Amino acid sequence: MRYLYTFLLMFGFWLLLSGKFDLFHLTLGVISSLLVSWMSSDLLFIDSSKKGRLIEVWRLILYIPWILKEILLSTLHVTWLALHPAMKEKIAPRIVNFKTRLQSDAARVTLANSITLTPGTITVRIEGDVFTVHALSDKVASGLPGEMEERIARIFTEERP
């Protein structure tokens, strides 16, 4: 059943984005949606024996406005750094290593992607539970991992050890 739900969701999304309703394009949409559903239905819908997936998806949706706000604030900070007359003194690039408490691969990848999406930081490496991040300034470096890790831990219902 999860294959059907994934197919319907993918095909609906494809229709929304493509806006093409002729036979050729609809056929391509069905084929590509079937292929994506076959490869990834377990990512979107998990067996009913594993509860909580819908809660994770809902929490991830609620995380999106927060991360967009952080991206905007970081963009403003990087712009301020780039335009500041004392730019050479304000920019202090460094490599920051920190140990995360996140356990699941999905949570760690979400954290790494969130860090990289935020201007002024790039996740360079993840080895086990140690993240290596390039930070552009002291302000950015001091905020790692911070609230972002806490919010992602709540998404994936990972409690403090």
C-alpha cells in the first residue's frame, strides 16, 4: 500500500510542477513516478509496525520555517561581514570539531545539511559522532551545534543520553 501512496504523492507533485497534460508528458510522469516510488517508498512511508514516522514528518515540516529564518539571519550576517570596512578583522575562518548526541543517520544527515545550508558554515566531514565544520567567523563558530542540534533531536525523538 505504501507504494501506491508514494506513487500518488509523486505523480501529484509531478503534475503540479510540470503543468503538462498531454499523453507524452503524462506517460513520462507515470513512468518516473513509478520508478521513484519503487526506489524510495520505504523512505516516506514505513511499515505500520514502526510508529512515529508521521510525527517525524510533521516535526520536520515545522522545522522548515525555523531553518529558513536561520538561513536569512546567516545571510545577513555574512553580507555584513563582506561589506564591513574592517572585513579582514571580522572574518576569522576556522575549523570547528564537535561531538553530536544524535544517534540516527537521518538525524545526523539532517544536521549536516542544515549546517551547510546556513551561510557561513560548511560541514566538511562526519566521522562517527564527530562533525568537522568550517565556520567563517567567531559568531558562527560559537553557535555550533547549538539550537539546531536540539531541534533536530526533537524531530527524530532522540532524548539526551
